[in-house]
Amino acid sequence: MGFASYFEDVSLRAADNGINAGMLRAFIASPDGNRADSEDSAQPARRRTKTIHLEGEDARRFILKHFCGAKEFAYVQVIETSTGHLVREFPYRRRAEVEARLAEVEAKHPGALRLVVVKRLEVPEQRVQADQ
């Protein structure tokens, strides 16, 4: 028993899927609404794929988002105004309470601290289930 030719292989697969490959004819609609054989009508031009070259930070962010599944999270940072050092960092959802607490500190020490909202990409942790 020999190997099936390409045509035989395609025909057998089509028959397995319930299609009679011998009876099919490809049709393409013409501009006037009449149907014409595909051999008579012009084939549509292929669209060229657009290539974008990313470099530096843009490339890093694209790779982290699309290949590593990273998501962007916002944080509120409390910064010491005189030195620029980070005092504390909070999730963005706690912004209201951080601003309230900063207003209390601002009353005692005006201009000592400031708030900065930052966004950061974070890759989710890979959880490995231990076999027991």
C-alpha cells in the first residue's frame, strides 16, 4: 500500500468532513452583482503587513505586556520634598486616605512631603503547585 498523493489526501479529508470536493466551484461576486468564476475575475491585491521597530523603553514595555502577561498598576508615593527620597508607597486605591493623612502632616510641617502617582508594569507570579 503506497502513500496517497496530495490531491487524494485533500479529497479524502474533504470527504471525511462531508464535502464533495469534485462538485465545488469557487465563485467570486462581480461588481454588477452577477457571480463569475474565480478564474475569470481578477484576484484582489494582498495587503502588505506593517512592521514597526521598537527600541528602548517601548520595546521593553511591549515585550512585558504581550509576552510575559504584565499588567500596569498605579501607586501613590510619598516623597520627601527636600531630598527627593521615597518615604512610603501605597496602592492607588488608598489615595484618599493617604491624601487625608498628608493634609494632617502638612498642617504641622508645610512643604515637607509631596504625593506622586506612578504607574509600573508588574509580571504576575508563576504559582507552581507542589506534588504531594
